[in-house]
Amino acid sequence: MDLDTYKKIFSEEDAVGWDVIDEVVDALYPNQEPTHYAPDFPASLGGDSYLDGISVYQSDKQEPHFHFVTYGFSNLYYDEKSAGGDYSGFGFELTFRLKKTGDKNVTWAINFLQNIAKYVFTSGNYFEPYHVFPANSPIRLDYNTELIAVAFVLDPELGEIETPHGTVQFLQAVGITSKEFQMLKKDFSIGKVEELMGHLRKDNPLLITDLDRK
């Protein structure tokens, strides 16, 4: 999209990128109002929350799970300098699928996604499919889990979209165990991560994270 077309269609009040994300996710979850978490003290005001928000949807596909979608890695608002770009912001948003259990606490996952955002925004490093992010601890601190890192894949339902600011990939974070992470560390390669994700996908096509997985 060229700048003239961009200026004709949108105004400074439009959340251009945010609205496109909403359209795509709303099509996946029609008639569902997500639970939305917006930071009380965003990084723009001196806080530690680098994402503008995280929406949580309820899905029964494959098995009941929460589906998290971030807002903030891509360019969300009216920005003439970004019109027609190759990639919007960092070129991705994160998603996360968490298996439902008797414990309905999802705040830890919100904080975990915000911590990943803090790393990205403070380091300038970004993620692509089959990259790995080590948590250096269990991904949920108050839970007895063997998951200590996440690998990233294209979300199997949301995939990749084009926005007026450029491409956005929905990268799904997938929990990996300490044993799996140590195996990857021995001789790390994108191919080994892809192979691991393919193995997990056989019994778990949506790559839903289960904190109790061994």
C-alpha cells in the first residue's frame, strides 16, 4: 500500500495494525469476547510491560485450552512511515496455547509473555520459526513443571498475515522440557528444533502446552 492510499483510508485515530489482528482472530473465534489484559504501567510510562495488551480466547479444538494473542511486537497504530513496509514492527506477534486444568490461573502466562517482550525490546533481537527462548527457570515458577523453555512455530491456525504496515507472523510459543532443551543445546540447529516440533505434533497437532508434560 502506497502512502497516498494509506492516508486516504486511515486517520491518526485509527489503530491500523491492531484492527487487522482483531479481524483475523475474530474470524477464528466468532461471537467470542476475549479476556483482555492491558498493562497498568506500560514501558512507555517507565514500567516493565512492553506489550500494549494480550487477549485470551477459549478454544475446544483438539482439547480445551486457552489461546493467548499479543499486541505490541508489530506496529499497531497509525504510522505513515510504516505504510507499505515489508514487515510490521518486529514482524511478528506471539501466541500461546495452554491446556486447561483445574487451575484457572493464567496471570503467570501473561507475565511470561511480557518477559519475552522485555527481552525483545531491550535487546533488539527478534524471533522466527524454530528459534528457542530459554526461561532459565520453569516457565511457571509456582508450579511443578519440567518445561523450562519455549520454541516458536507459526501458529497452525493464524499463520501469517499482511497488514498496511507489512507482514506479521503469529509465532506460537511451545513449552519444551529440560531434557528436550539439553538435547537441543548439545548441537543447536534450526533443523533440530523443527524435528522436535514435528515429533510433538504427531500427538499434539495444535502444539498445546501442557505444564504436566514430562
